[in-house]
Amino acid sequence: MQNLQMVDLKRQYQKIKSEVDTAILNVVESTAFINGPDVNHFATELAAYLGVKHVIPCANGTDALQIALMALGLKPGDEVITASYTYIATVEVVALLRLTPVFVDVDADSFTMNIDAVRKAITPKTKAIIPVHLYGQSANMEPLLALAKEHNIPVIEDNAQAIGGTYTFPDGKTVKTGSMGIIGCTSFFPSKNLGGYGDGGAMFTNDDELAQQLKMIANHGQNKKYYHEMVGCNSRLDTIQAAVLRIKLRHLDEYCNARRKAADYYDAAFANNPKIVTPFRAPYAHHVFHQYTLQLKNVDRDMVNQKLAEKSIPSMIYYPVPCHKQNMLKEYGTASNHLPVTDMLQDCVISLPMHTELTEEELSYITKNILEIIG
């Protein structure tokens, strides 16, 4: 058995090596390193996959969120509602733009934004809501979108961990995550379900005017070279990354299904242990398992983490300190926020290896050791 990895990108690469090597070499030979043809081709292909009109590539997922907020024209002091139980990038951009983060709790099963908490958090200053599709699980978007529409608040989806996932509305309509809000944002960090071989990101929208704004902001605020209409930034997806992502996009559904198969194995192995709560699979969503995250009940999570390391089994804690307690946000006074589910999760979750190349031998080794450690 090979050394276990949280994400095994090397074995994944070996399966598509000839395609990737050829694509990268073609870019190098063309010397079209910035805004080469592959960038536009990838944007078109991803738009078709997601069922959206516009995909605007950018340098990374954090930039995607920042540019989305900039395009909405929010002003310093405007409030943005989001979950505290997420990676810091979701909130970092809010603070960077001098907006005010308003944190809401998550549901204990899905780990995604609690709709009742959002309803209570809305004020006249609320100018955006950012739901996070966490660990590959879609937030419950139908009631959230209805609430946002009622108050005329734009929704920006943080889809960095759930690209390839779907959401089914009560009427039976199924759409891709990231395509439901006014803007969807994602990251192509290498470990993502659709990951490049470096940094990258993108924004999605069906709004023609907003798409133009997003493109301009990402390109120094210009539509015509050297004519700058607004303050923007320099955020581009490299051509080499686009070439790699074009190949991996063709395999995305296959990758997501491989993750779900590994999750099925984990679920079955842990089904009868009362100390383990396996990930919730919402009836309204197709979970794509960017992470496979357990809740441990009446178990010393840090002990489990240490014992797994001794068995050469990697594990991670996503996230040991929720956003509202981070030092960077001290000025907002959010550390005292009452978010009981978020506070509970920070102490009991642990994520296991999850990637497209997991074998039954590896899964058996991981699950047997966990069950022995937990008892």
C-alpha cells in the first residue's frame, strides 16, 4: 500500500499525464502565457457545464469573492451575512473592503447556513448574503433565495468546495451549485474537486451587465486597453492553468463519483458506531465530498488525530478556529457571538483522506484503525 495522502494529486495526474503534458507543452510552444486561447475555451466549456451564461476566470478563489463584492458596488459599513464555519477567505474579503461581516450559525447536520439565523440577522444595512457550500454539500438554497428576494438582497455563492455538485428545487428542477445566486465563485486550488496545478479561480453569472463589470474589475477596471473606468485589480487565470483545467473538467463528474464511492465505503464502515456521525447527505443536493468530515461524540478528537498520525493516516481539522473568533476580526467584536453549533463543530469534527484515487485496501486500513482507536 502506498503512503496515504489527504489528497493524492500524483496518482490522479498519472492517469491523465499524456493529455496534461501535451496541453502544457502546447502553451509553452505558443508562448501565449497570459490570456491565451485556452482561457476563453475553458470559460466557455465551464459555462456550458454549469448551465450559466458567463464564466469570468480570475487568479484565485479569494479574488473571485472580492471582485464579486466590488461589482455589486457595496460601500464601507454595508453588512454582509455569511457563516462563520468556513475557510477565512469568505470573510477576509468582506473585511478587506471595509464591509461589516455578520455571522450566522450553521445547521448541525449539513454544516451550511441556517436559514432562520439569516432571517434574524437581516437589517436595513444588509447588502449581500454569502452562503458557503461546505465540504461539497450545497446549502439549502430555495428558502435562502426566497428570503433574499423578499428583502432585495443579492446572493453570492461560495462554491469553492462544491463544484460539480447539484441542488434540486422543490419543483424538481436540478441545477449546478454556483449557478443560483446573482454571482457564483469558485477556486481551482490544486486540492479542489476541479483543481489546477497552481492557483486559479472563476466567477459565474447570468447577468450580462454584471458579467461586464466583473471582467472590467478583474482587468484593472478597463474595458478598452489603457482606458480605466473604475478601480479594479489584476486577477487573471494563467493559460497553462486553463489548459490543465480544460482536461480535468472533462473528468469532473468521474472525479465526483469516485469521491462519492469512497464516502459510501466510509459511511458503511462507520454506520453502527454511536460515537461517529457520518456526513449528512441532504435530499435536495448531490454531495460531491470535497472533504469527508466526521463528528465524534464523547471522544477526544485530538487524541484520535494523534493516534491516526502514528498509524501514518493523515487527517485534518477543518476548522479549529471559526471565523468569528479569528484575531483579524477583533475590531468587529464578533468573538462573543452566540453560535452554538459552530462552536460545537470546532471541537468535534475531523476530516479523513478524500480523493479520487482511494483504493478499497486504503479505505479498509483507514476505517479499521479509526474504529480500533475510538473503540
